Amino acid sequence: MLIVGCGAVGVRVASQAQTDEAQITCWVRTTESAERLRRSGMSAMSVDLDQALPPLDVVSDLRQIFYFAPPPSSGREDPRITRFLHALPTEAKPRLVYISTTGVYGDCEGEWVDEGRPANPQVDRARRRWDAESQLQAWRREGRGELVILRVAGIYGPGKLPLERLRRGVPMVAEEDAPWTNRIHIDDLVAVCKAAMARGRNGEVYNVSDGRPGNMRDYFDRVADLFGLTRAPVIDRSEADAELSPGMLSYLAESRRLDNRKMLDELAIELRHPDLASGLRACISSV
């Protein structure tokens, strides 16, 4: 098993796979991250995906790849996935699970969205993910391996909450101005990744969310209340352009509600945290 991009999700996947006695190699960006993983008993290498990769003959017998590495922070394409696929030995024919984003659907004006909806990425961060998906599907069609794509909603969980933002008093629009958003607890995402590797159909795409859409304002308010923090100051939509980051503005410009029935049915998933209230309670218990 090869895990490319061993951050919060990858470490959890690797830790659980270790208990299954799988042979795991983790690729991370820095030597410090690799050393930290090695100290925890994992096999890790620092690999720069922004540089040309040599042919990966050392992993010619690999059977499973989790690709969690993000694209570059600019541009409309993902040259990292290009380099990775080029370096994979043609005889390996592994099974690959790729984490993408629901942003590839673009703004859906609050409509319910299933996997049959055509991709319509409207910002570059989503275009880069769509480019990676397209490259991977071409790789699959060439018969070089099997592929399962997970289009993942906003991830929350221990260490992945907007606590610092709330402490700094960064404002947020009112609930009536906030679009529909979707979330998944990190523990459930890890379970979905494992199920996708085991049961996902080759070439298929799965929406990954808890199926209970909400909005950004409600999410921030719930986190603030749960951790005893002051709620974010309210601004109206006309003030947002001057007050909020370009990244946050891009999220507020898109609205959709994700249908997760395909994930639940085909991957046989039973969510540990089927709604935000359950997931946030689990975050408190882990602090």
C-alpha cells in the first residue's frame, strides 16, 4: 500500500492499515514529516511531487494507492498527478482511491446534487481537481489500474475546526446570506476511504458527506457555542468582499446540497456521525 500525502486523513488510514498487517509506505512533502511518521513506526519518505519523479520500480508490486496529495496552489491543472502517473510502472496495475472535492460541481443554486450531475468547476482550485480526475480516468481507461474517486465535502473533526478563526473574531455573513454547505467528520471519511478501496466500483465517483446540509454561519455558531467562544461578528453580504478572504468568498459563492445515497448503499457505510451535532460532540470528547 502506498499513501501519497500522509496528512490528517492519510495518517489515520495508515494507522488503521497497520493493524491489518499491511505493508505501507507513506509519502510526505518534508523530511520532518517523514521523520515524525517513522518515529511512530511507519515507513515514510519525503517526496517532492513538484519535481520529476524517477520510475517507481521499487513499488512495482504495490496493489493499493491512496492519493491524498493536493494539487498546487495555483493554475488550472494538476501537474503533480501527471508526474505521479507517468512514474507508475505499467505492470503494477494498482487500485487507486483519489480524494477530490465537491467543488467540481460548481454553484448549483442550492439544488440537491448526485454523482450524475455534470462537472462545472468555476474556480481554479476546483478546476485543478477536475483536471486530476480527468487524468486519472484516462489512466484507468488505458488499463493501467482501477480507480475510485471520492468527491469530499468540508472535513471537520479534532484539529480541523475553525477555533482560531473564532478567537480572532473574524466575521461571517448572517445565516440568511449563507449558502448551503456540506460536511463529513474525518473519522467517517477514513471509513469511506477504506470502504472505497475494498468495495468501490472501478471508475465510479462517490459523493462523501453526512447527507445533512447546513450553512457556514450555523456551523461557526455551533462550534463557538460548544467551545465557549464568542460567536463570529455578523456582516451582511455587501460587506463580505472587504472583510473576508478570497478563499472564503469563493465558498460563499457556491451553494449545493449533496446526495450521499450512492456512498451509503454501494460502499455499505454506516456513519458514526450522521449529523453535525453528533460529530461536534465527538470533537469535544477528544479534546
